[in-house]
Amino acid sequence: LALVVFWWQGLDWGAVWNAFRFVIWSWIVLALLLNVASTFFRALSWSMTIGQALPEEHHPRLIHVFSAFGVGLFANAVVPGRLGELARVAILRRHIADPPEGTTAALVGTVFAHRLFDLVPATILVVWVLFTAEVPHWAVVALSIAVLVGSTLFVVAWVSARRRHRPVMEEGVGKIRRLLSMARQGLSVLKAPAPLAAAILFQCFGWLLQL
């Protein structure tokens, strides 16, 4: 559809091809490779998060996690509303052999936990900007509020993950509460120090490659 619109608007394709004459393709290839490597490390971070949320016999293969994560990135680029996060859950669930009840909710919980890991490199960048650039007062307030909100979400998720709860199948609770309990299971990585540190480290390395 986009190509049809471009063609209908009378785009000067000669000017487009002339612009590419100034492109240094070796840098383009390097950028693509760095982007793929960044995606791999961020997918590895998500894979470690999933490893704490699902039983070992239902752990998806890393290649499937990487594939689902890439589909999610593509969907976020072309569809509004961050629907790519749900897309990667739907794709990955198809690659889990005989998924138990509540797998989708647990995977959604892992996506939420994985997004929380972005708070660490984002906070590092915010602090770096505040110390190295002349930032207007209103921007300092806005950045501080953003970091505070993100930190609050992280703490709430961490407390929720560490709360003791009974197996959902034995509680006889409603479907919505059962789904919320399974989603909270997706936050299990937050109470496992070593996997949590590794997942955050891989996420930070993915951001570094983007930079």
C-alpha cells in the first residue's frame, strides 16, 4: 500500500536512487549486523526470563525466542499500540510443546518483566545526560518523574513476584484471578538474583550495541 501511495504521489525515483549514490554500504552492513546482535542479546535476556517462569520441560528453544522477539519488533514498527509485545507471545506459544494451562498469561508476565529491565540502561542514559548536557529545568523534572515511575513499577513487580501464593489450581478462584496469578508467575525471574542479574546485563549489552 505504501508503494502504491508513493507511486501515485509522483515520487521522483531518480532523486531517490541518486541519494543512494552517497551511501557507504560497508557502514550499512555493519549497522545491520550490530542491530541483529543487539536483538540476539535482548532475546537472550527474555529467554532467561522465560526460563524462570515456565517448567523446564516447557522451555522454548533460544532460536524460537529470537524469532518471536524479531516478529515483535517488526510488529511494533508497523502497528501502533505496542501490539508487537502480544505478537511475540502468540508466536512463541506455538513453539512450546504441549503448553500447560496459563502459559499465555505467564509469557505476558515475562514480557512485562523484560520491559522492566529497560529501566536500568535507560536510567544510566538519563544520569549521563544530566551530568554531561545543559538540560532545562523542566526537562530535569520530567526525566526525574519518568525514572521515579519506572522505579516504582520495578519495585511493585519485585514485591509481587516475591509474595507467597498457593497453586492456582487448588484455590478454586475465578478465571480472571487465575490468569493474574499465572501472569505474576512470569515475574519469577525477579526473585532469582543470578538469572535476574544476567538478564539485565544482556539487556544492557543489547542497548550498548544499539548505541
